[in-house]
Amino acid sequence: MPTREFQRARSPEAKRLREAAILDAARRLGAARGIRQVTLTDIAEAVGMHKSAMLRYFETREEIFLRLTAEGWQDWAPDLAQHVRALERPDADTVAAAFAASLAGRPMFCDLLAQTPLNLERNVSTEKVREFKLTTRDGLGVIVPAVRAALPALTDEDGVDAVATATSLAGTFYQIATPGPDVAELYRSDPRLAHALVDVEPQLTRILASMLRGRLAERTG
Amino acid sequence: MPTREFQRARSPEAKRLREAAILDAARRLGAARGIRQVTLTDIAEAVGMHKSAMLRYFETREEIFLRLTAEGWQDWAPDLAQHVRALERPDADTVAAAFAASLAGRPMFCDLLAQTPLNLERNVSTEKVREFKLTTRDGLGVIVPAVRAALPALTDEDGVDAVATATSLAGTFYQIATPGPDVAELYRSDPRLAHALVDVEPQLTRILASMLRGRLAERTG
């Protein structure tokens, strides 16, 4: 148990290391079980700290996961932008496919995207919400220019709408696509419930491609 | 306090009345505070029953709100279908506006739509999930034919995609648009956070109109 080595963290570097250890533990548990299943106690146990000591680094469970969501944006935005800029034939379909692939390949980020407005932003200080929103703003600042370079008829608002559509649908579809095991079995066994089976990447690609195609038609008359 | 009159409910009619009283109380509290703020204890107090007695009618808090979501679909689907069928000039824009108006006019339903896959479907029996999914299936069976009558080039899958897009975005945008009071003040006071301000109805109309316009273009070549 690494409890003792965590007892004091007086230097900024030691504090940073502890924060990183807490975030690592939360990331591992969240990826393994889904965010909703991870409590502050679970994280404290995994990192070998007392819960009360951990609260000196993060005020709430939601603050930890909001930080992971911010990291998710910092990882996702440049990767998506690079893929969009590298498209050989940029059009509504290929840009939509790039969005969908980059999100479907990040299941925990999709889980966090759905949790953010419902839960994570509701149990942290406003300063933490500000920090988080500045990170999503930076993400938009990376993605929207790449989308406009690929599809020059689009405006900034169109790019923001594309990101809002993609992130909102990815979050919701991910939740629908990952029910508990009993409900998953129910959906497979009752043919009347076929509409409940969602495959995130193709459905997101299809809807976002139509949205971008329609928006391009609006802009080019 | 109506506690005593609720003590026994032996006939099916008495049972139905008690269920209705519980659902009424949950509906009132949910509309006033938001779903996340309503506990089983709150509902029991509002309806004047002991929590243990209430659990004979609904196994969990989530079962109560899943029932309200099912009622939401039963209220929303025929109303939207009627508005779509009554459109004088049915096109991507007017159909999208009908979806957005009917959802934005039902804020508690939007709240419930976002809670459903994250929370409500996760803490009820699979039989309750089956009942709920059959209700959403009936809703699709009412809305999709109305959308296809308005926009005959569309397929059933297109209609289902339109409903999935509208309900997913309405749920997420509603959550983003209704932060706590401190965060709402933050968004208004920091101009760098303008992207965090969401107005559900116009944004949903704009995105769904583009999606339908693009889908129509795909179907008509």
C-alpha cells in the first residue's frame, strides 16, 4: 500500500504527481466499469490515499471526472483536426466519418461527454466550470478551422453546430449502446426491441453526414 | 396529511389511484426542481406515504421517472405527428421546426430524455425496460409515418434517425441550457464562455433542418 508516501505533498511537483496518480486511478476505473460505477472511495482505495487526504486535491468526484473530460477534449480535438485536414477528398461523408471514428474510438470520452452537463458540471465550483469551458473553447478553436478548411462553404457557426451535434449524439448513443448485461440480453432476445440496438459509429456517421450535406446546400444556395 | 387513506389499496382501482398520486407528486417535484433533485423520500413526503409503502408500487425512484418518460412519449408523439401532418408547406425547415417546438415546449420531458439512458434504464427491472421500450416503439410508429407523409422521399430509417437526433439533442441541449444559478451567471459574465450558452429551440431547429435537408438530397439524388 503506497499510503505513507502520499501523506505529505509540499512541493508543487509532489502535488502534481499526486494529482496525476488520482487522475490515473479514476481513468483506469472509469474505463473498466463506466463512469457511473466509480465512487470517490473507489478512487481513494485504488490510489492508496485516505478519502479525506484526496479531497485536498479534488473537492468532489465530479471534479476528478471533469478534469478527465477536459483531458479528453485536449486529446480528441487535435487528433480529429489532423484527420480532417489529411482527408484526400474532403466532403460531408468523409468529414462525418472522421468525427464518428475519432469519437467511437474513445468510449470513455463518450461516456464523460454524456455525464458532463447532467452531473459533472453540477457538483464543482464555478471556477472549475470556467476552466473546463475554456478547454472546450480551445477544442472548438482547433476543430472548427479544420472543418472550414475541409468544407470552405461552412461558417464558424456551422462548425460549432457540427461539434455540438457530434459530441451530443456520441454521448447519448454511447449510453444507449452500453446498457447493463440483462438489458443487453433483453434487446437481443425480443425482436420488437430492435430499435433499441444502437451502433454508435455508423449511426453517428450517417446523421452527421446528412447534417453537413444539408448545411453545405444551405450555404451554397 | 393523507397518510391514512393510503394505508391499504386492495382493489385494482385503489392501486391505480395510488400509483397516479405517486406519479403526480413526482411530476410536480420534477417540473419544479429538475429530475436530478428529486429523491424517493421527497416523493413519499409529497404524496403522504411512507417510503416503504411506496416501494410496493414502484421498486425504485428510477422506475417512477421511467414511467413519467413513457407518459411523455405518449403525450409527445401524437401531438408532434398531428403538427407535422397539418403543415401547410412540409419541408425540411417546417418539419424540423415542428420537432423543436414540440420538444422545447416540454422541458421536463427533455430533462427525462437525457436521464433515461444514463440513469433511469439502469436501476429498474428488465421487464420495466421492456415496457418502456415498447412505448418508445409505439411513439416511433406514430411519428415516423407522419414524417414520411410530410417528406415522402424519406425511408423508415430516415424517420427513426430524425427522432433519434431530435430526442438526443433535445435532452443534451436542455441540460446544457439549464445549469445551476452560479454557472448561469458565470456564462453571462465571461464573454469567453459565449459558446456555452445554448438556446434549445433555435439550435435544434437549425441542426435538424440541415440533417433532414441533407437526407432528402441523398434520397432524391
